[in-house]
Amino acid sequence: MLFTSYEFIFFLCLLIGLYYIIPKRFQWQLLLISSFVFYYFSGWSNLLYISVTIVSTYFVSIKLNGLTKKQKAYLKENRDLSREEKKVYKEKIKSKRWGWLLLCLIFNLGILAVIKYTNFALSNINSILTLFKMNEISYVNLLLPMGISFYTFQSMSYIIDVYREKYEPERNIGKMALFVSFFPQLIQGPISRFDDLSKTLYKEHSFNAKTFSFGFQRVLWGYFKKMVIADRIITAVLTITKNPDTYDGIYVFIGMLFYALQLYADFTGGIDITIGIAQMLGIEVKENFIRPYFSKSITEYWRRWHISMGTWFKDYVFYPLSVSKPMLNISRSSRARFGDKVGKRLPVYLSTLIVWFTTGIWHGSSWNFIVWGLLNGVIILISQEFDPLYARFHERFKVKGTFGFRLFQVIRTVLLLSSLRILDCYRDVGVSFRMFVSMFTKLDIGVLFNGSLLDLGLDVSDYIVLVIGVIILIGFSLLQRSGSVREKIANKRPVLRYSVYILLFFSILILGAYGIGFDSNQFIYNQF
Amino acid sequence: MKNKKIISILIIFLIIAGLYVLLQSLLMPKYMTKIVEGALISEYYHEKNKDHDVIFIGDCEVYENFSPITLWEEYGITSYIRGSAQQLIWHSYYLLEDTLKYEKPDVVVFSVLSMMYDEPQNEAYNRMSIDGMPLSLTKLRSAKAAMMPEEDLITYVFPLLRYHSRWNELSEEDFKYWFKKDQIAHNGYLMRVDAKPVDTFPKPRALADYKFGDICYEYLDKMTQLCKDNDIELVLLKAPSLYPHWYDEWDEQMVDYAAKNDLLYINLLDYLDEMGLDFNTDTYDAGLHLNLAGAEKTSVFFGKYLKDNFNLIDKRNDPELKALWDDKSAYYYNMEQEQYQELEEYGYLLKFNLKRTEEK
């Protein structure tokens, strides 16, 4: 069930109506049923996968907690044990807990890995077999369950946090199931943390007109971005990227900028809808973006784009990896061999590259995503290395902080990121690099002015809508810097306020790229 | 304070509803200067006197081939044609069901050519057949039966969801006929006076299976039952169009069905000479459809058939009806005159030659 489908709108209206009519104590149960109904529409078999993840995570979380309690009780009962005996006992329990955690991680990440990466692995094996003129292995037909990357990561963060004793596990399997399957965030995140989401997810919610209205506005804003901008510009993006032999040179540059706009409008629009729906239900979901295209460096960008994924990798991959035994060993030996300066950096670099490799492959099971991830990591590391050079530059030229220089930084970052995303557009490493090079070797600026842009599937009126859309997006982001835009609008006179709402509603209704003549476009991040 | 809030919300909803209605009527196709057959269905609902002796139901084989004005002038029969382009049998059934909400005719004449289509064919024709109906369960049932896989039922409730993307192709026509449309047809008859003689038709190809589809029979059964329930005589009709080819095997099935259900079936292709049809002068598109001259000849013949078979009273002496039909006749002859003038001036009819009109 697409967020942009009539079925979903109907489903949502029905749910919200029921949600505020039924006794409040049943609200979370209704959400759980709704989430499973929503998921059912993506296929029966998918329900099986998510159920397996829920049950296994629940069981292990209770087991982990049981072991912790057992340890505490045992130590309380046996106060007279020596320190050494206590240590031995603790190690024994720790080892058991670690075993259960590992089992849960391997099992669930294993499901994800098998479904998502088997064919990728087979294609690489087949490439090698072909080299040796051996028979290829047949590919397997595995359908990727909707949102599996998101709910697997969300449940794994839960089990790791329980292991780390950050919080007590949820004893009600229904509530735990709701945390994993909460439908608004099932398709494309954000990857919520249990201690954040559970604060409002299971609460009893009375109807609050302001919260509801703000949520509704956010949903509308999300639909505007998705349906008016992203689903309109996708035609041109696909025309360019699906025909690399026809559209190279300046078209690649246009395509990468168009894709940057499409991805932004699509993903942030989807998250706006998610957060807005949750808000209409009285539930708080954490922000996933903070005006990412205003970032002045790639490092900053990744702090502001898909925040929940970035922090997930930081908390559950980067930090544990950096302090893991093998990494500490590498650190020790590299220091001994290359000295403190280089030796200190080597494990950090290694951890960073591993994280970006993982980030890349999380986005998709193909080499283009892996290369994209690694390039992000490399650029971040290079810019870190250049920090002293930048400092000297700023000391000499005194441009830091000026509007012109900040604008330059923002544009540079957007162009750099867009260039990296060429790998995402063409989904092939070789073609991507060839197209990137063609931007510089076949730069025909005339294309911009000779009407060729009208051959990309968009007409003049589409371009006008897109230009106005971009102006609105930028204006909105600028306004947002000084506080909530919805609060600002809410403080205006009713005529103005309601005019804005009504205009937004009819903009989506009239200008939205939906219905016959338009393909129903899935959200981009749903593929991941 | 609470009342004030409720009133404010109501006002906002009214504004939204008002804007919605305005935008929807602006963006929906008007069918006034091109593809005019799209306007046929809705015209019926603006008809002041919805009391007809005969209702024709079907596709272009009825709305191009029969003239209610001739039936009135020759026999005093009041009739209306409820037809639209490629109107399939499920459209026809639900359109009849809808018509019966307004009147109970003595005779319903159903054009059987659409029995050849067992599944939905085209979204554009669906819209032309259904959009003109007022919102009702009948309309929704019709849409549900007719929809192509890519269509959504909700767009028949809120047509703006279908036509929203026309915002960038709005023309002068859309603004001119935003609130009020012209009358296009004459009790459902779409007049054309131009002529194009029959040339040659492709040889009818042999079919793998000549049997009409089960769904078509299902709807024909429903139509038969609906007429029986309402004490209406149902006549099955094959109009005198030469193409698409009407196979003997199809004809036999209709003969059998009529006999089995105690209905009348008439294939007018068997009476071309009696009607005096000349396919050099009486068709505007080489035999697919009749022009005004052809439609009037057919109507004279078919009116007599109706008179002979059913007890239809000549109503020409009813002063009220006479006044009403006099107005209709005046409009009819006026349009005939205008079309001849257009033919003389341009060599073709503006509304029916979209490409040439646009080039001009």
C-alpha cells in the first residue's frame, strides 16, 4: 500500500477515526492491528518475516534480561564470594548473554543478508567462475520484504540496547511487535530507538486539535514534496539515466542535479508524511533531517541527512568496532610500527571505511552502492586530513563566516554529493564513471537553451511548477532556521493562515503527479 | 467560543468544497467543440420532460442512426437515445437502470453490437459513458463493471482526481462552458449532414469463437429482467451500419436469445432496400455511421416497425407535447441549416474534424 495510493488515504482516515473513538487503553492494540494490516498488503509471506524478527528479538531480549536478573540475584545471595569467584561468575553470565545476543544478531541479520545479498554474492561468484570458464550458479528468486532493512535495524538496536542494559526489555510481546512494525515508519524509516518511540507509542492519547492539525499540515507538506516535485521530476531523471548513450555530457550534470532534488523531495517528503501521521496519532517520531542541503561539508551533511541511519551506524558499528579487541590490537601495532601520529589514525580510518562500506551495502546489494559508500568515507577522511590546510587558508584570507564563502561551501557540498550520487543514478560503476567524465569532456552548454530540455518528458508548465516548488522548498528551509514554520503560520491572522492551508491542499490535488498518465512511484528509500 | 470554532471549521469546509466544485467543473472536459459525443450522456438529465415512449440504449449505432425528431414528426412517438461512444453492455444496463429512475418508457430498444465486447476496452470511452451520470450507486456500479485495470473507482466520485492534470491544457472552451453547456444533440441524436460514400471494407476475418461472452449474456439477462420487472417491452436491434461486420453466427445467437426470452429482434441490415438507404449518400464515414439523411430514413422505417408491434399512441395532438417538440424541431432544423452552411464554407464540419479545425 503506497502512501500516495487512495487505499492508504482511506486506511488512514478509517484508522484515525477509530483511534479517537475507541477507549484509549485499546489505542496501541489498534495501531498494532493496523500495522499488520498495512504490512499484509505487501504480501502474506512478508508478515512471516517480520513476525520471525519480532518473536526472536522478543525471546532473546527476555532471556538477556533474565540472565542479568539471575546474576544480580546470585551475587546478592552469595555476598560472601571472593572477588575472583564473582568475576568468574560474571564472565560466565556475560559469555551466555553475548552468545544469545550473537545468535539473535546472526539470525536476524542473516535473514536480511540472505534475502538481500544472496544474488549479489552469486553474481560476484559467477563473474569469477566465468573468468575460469566454469558453469555459472543459478540465481535464487527471493522477494525482498517491504522495509526489511529498516525493521531489522530497529529491532537490532533494541536487542543491543537491552544487552547493554540501557533499558529494560518490553515484556508485552504485542507492544514490542508494535515498536518493530509501527506502520508509518515501516516503509522508509526513520530507524527509531525504543527509548525514544516508546515514550509516546503506548500512551493513551486524547484528541488534541493543535497537535492533530500540525500533524496534518506536515502530512500535506510531505505529499506536496513527493507528488508535486519528486514524482514530476522523476520523468526527466529516468530519461537521462536510462539512456546514457544518448544523454551524456551536460545532461549528466542536469540529471545529477535533478536527482538531488528528486531524492530530497521524495525522502524528506516521505519522512514528513511519517512524522505527520504519527503526530496526528499523538506519537512523537524523531526528526530525520535538518535542512541537509544547507550543509557546508559532507561530514555536516551526514549529520543532517537520514540522521537515524547515521546515528545507528555510529552507535552500533563505529563505536563498538573502534573499541573492539582486534581494532585495539591494530592500533597498538600500528603505533609501534608507524609512530603515534599515523598509528593513532589507522584504526579510526579503518573503522570509518568499514562503516561506510556497510552504509553503502545497506543501501543496495550492488557495487555502485559499495563504491558510493566508500567514496563518502574517503572524502570525509581526506577533508579531515586537510583541516590544518583549511585553517591556514582561513587565517590568511579571512573569508570564513562571510556569506559568500558560506554560500560557496553549501554549493560545493551539494555538487560533491550530487556527483557521488551519479553512482546511485546509473546503478553501474563503469557507466557512472564514464558519465562523470563526460560531464567535463562533452560540455555542450547550448543544450540548456535550445529546447532540448523539453525532450526529457517535461513540458514548460512542468518546469514552471518545479521552479516554483524549489523556491518554496528553499524559502521554507530559510524560514525554518528561526523556528517551526507551522508555529509561525499558526500565529498569523486566520484568513492568511487558512489560505496557506487551502492553497497547499489544492496544489497537491491539482499539480500532483498522480493518477492515469503518471506512474505510481514508490518512495526511493523503500528500495533500501 | 466552542460554537465559534465549529462555525469557523464549517466555513472552511464549505470554502474547500466550493473551490473543489469550481475547479472540478473547470478541469473536466466540456466536449463542446471537439469530441462532442462526450456530452451526450449528461444532456438527458437537463431534459425538462422525461416521459418518453421509447428509449434507445447503445453505442454509436443508435445515437448516429436514429432521429427522435423524425419519429415524432412521422408517428408522434416520443423517444430519447441514451447512447455514447463505444458504450458497452454494462454501461447500457446501468444507464437503463438510471433512466428508469426518472421514467417508465413503453419500449426499450437495445443495440446489440456491443455484445461483441466481453471486457472493458478503453478508459476514455468509460469516462464519456459514465462521467455524465449524476452520482448514485448505479453510476458507481457501472464504473466498477467498466473500469480498466489502471482506473480507480474513487475518480468517478471525485472526477477532479482524474482530470487534475488538465490544468496545463485548459483552453478557451473550458472557460466558456465552465458553468453552462450548449445542447449538442437532439434527444440523444448526434446530427451530421456530411456524406462520404462507401468505398471498400476489409474482408471480415474468421473468428476463433463466435459465441458472445458470458459477461455479455449476463448483462443482457439482467436487462431483460429489468424490463420485465418494469413492464417494458425490450427490442433487440442491429442497426444498419456496414462495419464492424455483423457475422451470421452472431445474428443467430440474437435470434435464439430473442425467441427464448420472448423478445423482438430486428436486424436492420436485412431491410436496407425497404428503408431506401443509399450508402453513397446516406453515410458520413463510408458505411460505419449514417448521416442525417440515413438516420431519417432508418427512423421512418423503424418508427413504423414500432407502431406495428406496439401500442404506441400518436401524441402529436397533445398541445403541451406539440409545443415542446416544435421547439426541438426548430433547433434540429436550425442545426441542419448551420451544418450545411459550414459544409459550404469549409468543406467539412468544424466539430467533427478536430485536426483540420485546429490546423485552421
